[in-house]
Amino acid sequence: MSSFFTTPASQKKRKREDITAAAPTKKKKSTTAGLNSRASKNTKVRSTRDESISGSGSEDEGASRAVSDEEKALSSDSGSGDETGAQRRLRLAEQYLENIRGEVETVGFDAEDVDRDLIAERLKEDVAATKGRLYRHIASTLDFSAPSKTLFRADTQAITSIAVCPPYIYTVSKDITLIKWELPNRPTPAPATKKKKLPKKPPPPTRRRPTKLLYTRGNHHESRNPKYQHHTAPILTVAASEDGKYIATGGADKRLIIWSAADLKPLRIFTQHRDAVTGLAFRKGTNQLYSSSKDRTIKTWSLDELGYMETLFGHQDEVVDVAALALERCVSVGARDRTARLWKVVEESQLVFRGGGGGGGGGEKRRPPRQDNDSAMVNGDPIPKRSSYAEGSIDRVAMVDEETFVTGSDNGGISLWSLQKKKPVFTVPAAHGLDPPLKPEEASAEAVPDPKVPGEPQPRWITALATIPYSDLILSGSWDGWVRIWRVSEDKKRIEAVEKLGKGLIGGTKDEDAQMAEPSQVHEEGDEQPSVRGVINDIEVFERGDRGKDGLCVLVATGKEHRFGRWKTHKGQNGAVVFEVPSRPTSQAATDNVGSTGKKTGDMQSNS
């Protein structure tokens, strides 16, 4: 009995029936009209069929011709069909060098100099940039001695933080205000022309002071209203995204608010933190945000979705500052737990760096006590005779590159850290000097204090830190009246003093706020006058022009008190200062770099 499964395959295959045999025969019409109509239809069908056949043939010929052209192009591009891998890499490298030569300006340079210096430097920078390492040494190319200085302020209390997204500046203060400013373009010198008759009316002066654009203020009376779309307590920190779309602010009311940068309208209010939000940092090139809080946590947010991502735990005390660069990681400092922690978000791990040292020269090395005849100097100022001051709190952090960062402490020390060591690589002690000792009536609670009780000078805290990412430049602030400039050595094992910002502003001739100072604060002609008055609560910096060709812009937020409290008031102003730092000529920068490296290194070695 045969079935479908037992039948051979040759019998299962359907045979094609003969169309002519199977076609039914139709009766022929006898009329001549029917014959003529059938003949016309057959000719039309045959003609259309011939056209379609000829068209498909032409398309096939065009496609084959295009394929042959592509094969010829590929064969000519590769040079030969049997190109090896080494030959291909060599060809791509030569093509890359040709592209770089087209980008580099060769005017005024010899071709050999361009090939050896500029192209080699560009290749090193490209490799270092992809690896996230320090590759730009710009501290010697800038003139920090006599920058232009402009003070701007509003009727607010102490400015607690400042953010910049050129050409806009954003400031926040303790009276719950957020202000948007427009920074003027840096004035360029007029080109040299032939002398002409002076006009009757002098040209209007160049606008140097930032312009106030938008202003929004919260209300502390709405602290119990959960639907209130603003802060209800002092705003402590602000950050701006690189694309200029978002502004983030955090305050003592435990709120993190995302604003539209265009009109300062609130987009989203996050209340996940359980205590004051103390620090904000955007991941470079993205809208990913890191926030630190006094609730001992760091939280990550995605502003593209306006949503919460995750929480990072580990600190044992308040997290007071956070910093980030391009990789998906951040660095935070935990105040009195005296640790800095690097968080690898993707790996869900952390590296712990423990401080608590006495501010010695580097690592755990301690200096012997100084003698009276010692003359060690830091940035032109004598360091204290006491060997070191205990580190009680790490308050500030800034990233130099993906593997190096710096921290500032309450003992005045600035420490350099590397991922390869759990202790600081190098520490500058009492970087901003000492406060004079307290008077007996201030240091004692007695009605009649003993005048013989000796007071002891205390170091000034590091209240602000800033860097230019992937460069050797570091800026620090306190309440001594100066923004101090530092640089990382080429071997990334030392911090060297460069200069005080605005040291050349002498006698109040260029200091716009000298007229507002008290008589006791104004120095005689020729003496150094502090360039910033009050407590420096924050520093922001960005480069002018392509890769800093037109100099540097430094923004300083100042106040009469510290951003976290009123432990001590200082003589100064609640406002902000803009410093425009010009760049030096190439030849002068090269000579200064060679001459100052040995001098600064020698001065710093005398401290250790």
C-alpha cells in the first residue's frame, strides 16, 4: 500500500503540463473584424514585451558597468589587489599626516619645523586626549600678573556659587536668587592705521561689566508648600550644561531644581536627597549630572529624560563637593571623614583615598620643625614655623585629568592625588597663609582674660578650587584676598607655585572696587593690594578662542561669609569678579618656562 511518505521523490515531483496541449480550444470567429482586432492586440502585447526586455537589458548593462567602475576605483585606491596589512596601515598613516598638515597653519614656519614640532605635538595630544590624560602645559603661556578686572554684583547676600556657559554666567546666593548674566566679548586691539583727525566726539567706552539678563528669587515662607516651584532656603551650588540647555541648582532645602537656561523656568524639581545639596557636576560632553549632599550620598541624574538614575553610598560624613570629566566616573570628598572617593559608575565600584595628614611635602613624609633662621617660601609668602597642621576636613575637589585630581582642606593644604596611590602624591602646606592669632578677649571666655595666654595663628581654609581639564593649571581661593595660581609638574609628582592672580594691580589704579574699600584696606602706592575682597566661595574658568589662543577668563564668586555658614565674617563684598588673563608671546612663554621651572622647583624643595 503506497502512501505519500513511501512514494519515491521522483514520483512526487509535479510534472509541468504542456500549455499548448492543455489549453482549451476556442472557436474561431468568422468575421474579419474579430481577426483584425486580435491581430492588433497581439502586436501591442508583443511591442510592450519587447520594450520591457530591452529596458531590463540596459539596466543590467548599467549595473555591470557601475560595478566594474567601483572595482577599478577600489583597485586604484589600494594600489594593488594584493596589499598587505602593513602597507595598508602605512597608507592610512600617511593620509592622516596629510590631513593634519592641512589643518596646521604653516605661515611663518619652516616646513621641517612644522613636521617635527607641530605635527608631533598634535599626535601626542590626540593620543593623550583619547586616554584622558594631562597633555597641555599652558601655565607658562599666560600672563597672570596684570589681567583686566571687573566687579559685578546685584543687591544680594553672599554669592555661594557661579557657573559659566559662554557667553552666559549664572550666580546663586544665600537670599535664594538665581541670576543670568551676559559676559561681554573680550575687547580686541584696533588695527594700526594711518593717523587721522580726531573726531569731535570720542567713541563710547567698551562695555566690560556683565549685563544682567534674567532674575528669579524664591521665598522661604513657602517651605511647607510641596508644590512651590522654587527654592525655599539658601541656594548653595549651581552648574550649567555644556550645550547651554539646562541649569541645575541645589540648596539647603534639600531640593535639586533643573531650569531652562533660556528663560530660567523650572523644568523639574527632585526631592530625593534627604539633606542639603552641596555640589553639582556635569559629565563632560553629556547631560548626565552628579549631585552631592549632606545626607552622605551622591546621586546621578539624566537630564535628557529628566529622571533619576542611581545613588552611590560610601561616605561616612557630609559630601561637600563633587567633580567629573568625560568618563562615566566622578570624585567626591567627604568633609570630616577625610576621604576622597572615585566612583566608577559602570563597574559599580569605588576607590578610597584617605587624607588626614599634616600637610607635609608629599605622601606620608613629614618635615622636621623649622628653625627661626629658616626662610622657606610658598608663592612668595613665608610658610609657618610650625611643621604641619592636622587635616580635619577635606572640603574641595577638582579633576586635572581622568587619573589625577587635587583637593583642598581646612588646614590650608592643597594635595595632589593619583589613582596609583592611596595617599597624596604631594601636598602644599598652608597654601594661603595664616590668619593672625586671636586677641585675648576673643580667645577667652573670661571677663578679664589673661593677656599672657599666647594665641596661635591658624591656616586659612581652601574654600575654592578650579582646574582647566587635561592641563597643568590649578586655581585656588580662600579669604586672604588672592586667587593663587599653581601648576602640576611634568612628571605629575609635584605642585609648583606660579603667581598670584592680579598681582600687578598696584595702588588701586586698575582695581575698580578700591573706592568702595575701607581706608584701612587701601595700601600706599607701590604696595601689593589684594585683588579680591571677602571669602572666595567658588571659581570658574574657561579659555578664550581656539584652545586658549586669546587668553583665559576667570570668574570668582565672593561674599562676606562662607557659603555654608556664618562662623566668621570678613571685610569684603557680596558679588563676583571677572579676570581677563592675556596670553604671552610664544618666545617669552618659552623663556619664562625654562627659567621659572628650576626656580619654582627649588623653592618648593626647600619646603619639604
